[in-house]
Amino acid sequence: MSHSCETFANRAIEALATLETEGEAEVDGRIVAGIHTTWDEMEGSVALAYRSEPETLLRLEAKVSGQPRWLTFNIDLGAGAFAAGDVIGLVADIASDEDCSLEMFVRSATETGDVDTELSEALSVSSGRSVATALHVVAADDGMARADKFHMLGIRLPKQHFRLDIRGLRVLVRPAAEASAAPAAG
């Protein structure tokens, strides 16, 4: 059975896959429900164009000036609970105009404010089309662990001019209970 956050995120990605659209992204503006970009406007400026068309889930092209403190592509994971030992991952069929490493985090809404969990692996993107994966094993002290919360996966984009072509994208969650119930290899 799929984790609620996996299902929620992949529905947003599937909705994007059905569109043929393009435009200029706005700070915190939705490309589709569940997917948005955000950046710092105080210390930099970003002109971020997007396009979704057949064979390309999403192309992002950015012109960046100044030193924005953040620039992220965000996928809502919805409400759900993560336990220690759960694995969250991202698989992307992706290419960039330059090799880069995209660090990620999960932002979780709590009663006292948002808490970020830095994911242990970055998404390594090459200038040639490739499939990139990144996994994170949830620790007991991660902000995303324990109680049922609303979560968002943030992918940190380069803070310089860039182009990303995303042909496929999938969020994966494997509960720790499933891993411990799997038969031993051998």
C-alpha cells in the first residue's frame, strides 16, 4: 500500500504531465496544484520560465541576478506521518545545461512553526540526460518524523542562470515496516 505522501505528491506530478503550458513563475505561485517555486526577493531577483509539453514534464529556465538566499522547486507531499526507518526518495529523468547537485529538504508544518529536515542525499544532475535518484532514511530526530503533519519536498535550484529539463519525476516512500517484513536476501 502506498504512503499517503507518495500518493499526494505523485498526483500533482501526474497532473503536470497532462498539461501543455508555459509561463513565468511567480514567487510562491503554483504551476499546478501541489507544485510551486519560491525564491528570495530581498537579496536577488529571479526570472523563472517554465514549460510543460509532450516528452518534457517540465523545463525550467532561470535568469538570476544578485545573491538570492534561496531558490526552490517545491512538491507538496500532503499530510502524513513518517517513522524512523522510513525511506523517502526521488527519481528523476533529468538533464541540466551544467552538471550540478541539487540538495533537498522536507519542510513539515508543526504547531510551533515549520521544521526542515535536510535530506542526506542530493540529486546529481548531469548535462546529458540521465536518471538521477536520491534517498533519505528518516531518523527519529528528523523534523518530519512522528506525528501526522503536512509536508513539502523542496529541491534547491542553482542560484545562477540555469536550464533543467525534467522528463520524468517520481516521489517514493517505503515505510520501515515494509522493509523489516521483507524476506532476507540469500
